[in-house]
Amino acid sequence: MSRYRPPRPAGTALITPEGEARMRAELHELWHVRRPKVTQSVSEAAAQGDRSENAEYTYGKKMLREIDSRVRFLTKRLESLKVVSEKPSDPNKVYFGAWVTIEDEDGKQSRYRIVGPDELDLKLGLISIDSPLARALIGKSLDAEVRVQTPTGEQWVYIVAIEYL
């Protein structure tokens, strides 16, 4: 049996201006703040002598590899993303970047913003455009009843409000 796993699809190459700013801030923080500090600590650890038994040196090199890997990923990903900043012509329909308030069958309301897969954060109410809920909501209008296929089964939600901030 092969250990090969096909690469995951990268997801939709869309991002909000806020998401792009967060990714650029992370890239700046990694490259201009954290990497120089770690490089300095690695060079100080290397100056202590024997590197084979120097935990600070080994840990520092590992941290540099992780930082460089994340920097490469962010650089490539930012090049391939399309920033969606304009509001749609029909604000009564759900499109990328919309804040959507939905009500489920039990009457519980939830508010989500449809964003790119790189911005996903459920604690902030940000859901990926690739998620089943977002795919079901895209293109629907205010007061629409939408069927959502979830892992636990089919659900119906009602669109209560749509906002573009």
C-alpha cells in the first residue's frame, strides 16, 4: 500500500481586503520581527560550541524552518489570491463578503460572513465560501428558505438579513 496522499485542493482563490491585510501583517511579523530574533538566538547558541548536543541551537533551527515554510506559503498564496473589495450590484442577494443572518428550524439565529478559505474563523462568525452552508446560501435572496446538506443530515434555514459592510 502506498503512503502517497494526493494534495488537498487549495480552495477558492478569493479573499476580503481585511483578510489580505491580516495575511500581509502575519508575513511582515514573521519576516521582519520573529525571524531576525530567532536567527540571532541561533547564532548565539552556535557560538557556545558543540552543536550536536545544544538544545537551543537545535530548537532554533527547527523554528527557522517553520518560519521559512510559513513565509513561503504566505508569499505564494498572496500572489494567487484575488481581493474582492467591491460590493455586489444586488445587495439583496448573498454573495462573497456578505454578512448573513440565518434562522434555523428551532428559531435560533446565527450571523456569518462568507469569506475565503484562508480567513475561516468560526469564533468570529467567518465561514469559508467552500463550506456547505456558504455554497447553499450563495445567490439566494432575502427571506429565502434554503436547504443545507450537512454531515448530520439535511437542514432548512431561513435568510433573515443580508449586509455588506
